Amino acid sequence: MIKYILNTVFFILSINLLSSQSLDSLNISRLHDTISSKYLNEERTVEIQLPRSYSALEKEYPLVIVFDGDYMFNLVSGNTDYLSFWGNIPEHIVVGINQKNSRFNDTSVFDNVTNLPISSTASFYDFIVLELIPYLKKNYRISKFNIIIGHERTANFANFFILKKNPLIRGVISISPKISNRMNDFLINNLVKTKSKISYILLSSLNDFETIIDNVNKLKKSLSGIKNNNLMFESIILDKDNHYTIPSTALPVALKKLYSLYPEIDKKEYDSIITKLEYSPIAYIENKYKLIKDFYDIDKKISINDFMAIEEYIESFEQFKLYEDLSKLANQEYPGTILPSYYMGRFYEERGNPEKAMLIYRSAYNMNEVEGLTKEYLLELADRINQDFNY
């Protein structure tokens, strides 16, 4: 009996290395753009960071709109670049709006009765929805997943963008929001019934301004009680950071929580979830990538790392019949490579047909290799079978 070690620990040791290697030789690009707004009756300059792979790949990227761009843009753009470099989150197009002299008028003028935006704040909302986003989609490769990040007043204002039936914004990172009247009710009434996939991250600190942390805790309690599979809600409550240091401490954590579905399987996910599954791990991985598409509008190819994680499960729990389904999945994701042949060969070995396994291993010689698996290894498996059974 051949003992199979292969590189099944590959997924534990090398996670995220492929992502960093592919981006290492590329650089981010920063530029300024000016939009003439009929709603604001003025020109607004925005700062834009394009991802490292923007000029190398013809694909669309999620959009991050950063309110308070005068002090938040560098923080957000730096964190998105760093985390995407290591594969924790996808690359983004980051757009910062400077609001140094317009913050209150942009985000805090509400009707005293309805508590909805009026006057300059309503105009700023229209500027974002009807001018900024369409302009960015026309001139840059923007995907359908748009995120807004705000702090204090702008964090509260960001909530209005997910109150629509089919919102253009489906991701919000709300940092120390100065919650306006009825905002809790607005959010609860909408998110409990939304049919759009919404990712919402709420942040504060026990050392935040008292009124803010009190209101955040109330909102946290309300949103945590919502039972809706279309809502992915997380809260982050720090211990010691004050109102002004919360963004620098919590933002990287918030970005990773927003994209909690996105990273490749690591040891924690494998040990805490996959090893305890009561259904097929192949179904788990297919559903994981479906949710990535549903929430983030990203057609992400199932990684070799994640195939190896499922292989580790099969070997550890001796569920060898799953190799047939894993081979079919590998053929969908990596056609023309040796990966499907490797898994089908393992299937036939464990089904008591080593001769067919040997032929499958050898037939893969003219196919392409994948990371962590070589043609020479498959030929070695075939030779071992030949020696053991004298074929």
C-alpha cells in the first residue's frame, strides 16, 4: 500500500504566497480626477488608487469609496493594498473624497420630521449615486460590488446607501458612527427584509465618546438579532482606542471581516470547520466560492490550496470515494492539467483497480502541471504501482 503524503500540508505552509508572488513585481498607481457636479454646483476632486494588477489584467475590481478622504484615504488605500498583496482580500479601486471643508453640509443636514437627508446632504447623496459612481464605472473597470467607509458623521451617512431596494452600495464599514435619529429603525426595517447581499461592519471602542459607544451597542444588539441570510453583519468593539485612533487599529480587521468568505482555507478553517463537516467537503468548497460570487461579485477560481485542503480531509478521514467528485471539480477548474488525473487515479487505486490508476497517471504526462503537483510525481506513482503488482 502506497503511503500518500504528497504536498497536502502545502495548503498550511504556503497559503497566500502565490498571491503575493504574482503582485510583487507590480506597483499601485495614484491619480487625481475632477468631477463637475450639477447637484453640488461645483467641481469635486477625488483621489484614486488603482490596484497593482490594473494595467496587467483586463478585469473589474470592487470599488471602495472613502469618505473623510482628507485623513482616511491613505489609511484605507494602504490597508487594501497590503491585505490584497497577501490574498486576504481582493484588490480594489479606492476613491477618496476630501471633505475637510464640507463634512457637515455633505453628510449631516436632515429633515427634523423625517430625519432624511435634505438640502446639501441630499445633493451630496445624489452626487455619489448619480454622478460619481457612474463616472467611475465609465472611466475605470469597476465591478458591481461597491463599498463605503466613513468615520463619525460620514459613517452614519453611509447607512443611507443601503436603504434602497437594489442598492448600488452593498458593503459598509461604519467607524464610530454618530448615529442620527431613527437610523436604527431605518436599518433594521430594511436589512431584515433585504434581498440584496449586504456586508456590514460596525466599529467602536469602550473608550469612544460615551454617546457614540452607547448608540453603537444598541445598533449592534439590533442588527445581531436579524435573521436574514442576505446580511453578513460583524461588530468590532475595541477596549482602549479613543475616537481618533479607532480607524487605524480596527480598519484592517474590518476589511478582513468584510471579506471573511474570500481567503483561501487556512489551518484554522480546516480544523474548526472542515474536519467537523457532516456533509461533503466538496459541497462546502463549492458553496464557499458561490457565496464569494454572490456577496462580492467575484468569479474566483477554486485555488490549488483549497483543493489540497479537501485532499487532506479525504486522506485523513479515508473518504476515498470523494476523489471521483474531486476529480470532476478539478476538471471544471483546471482543465488540461494533471490535477483531475491525479485525483481520478487515487480514486481507482482505493477502489481496488491499481492498473487503471497507473494508466491514468501515465496518460497525464502531456498535460500541464499545477502548483504543488508535478508530472514526475504522477509517473513515480505509476512506477510504484508497476513494481508492486508487476504489470
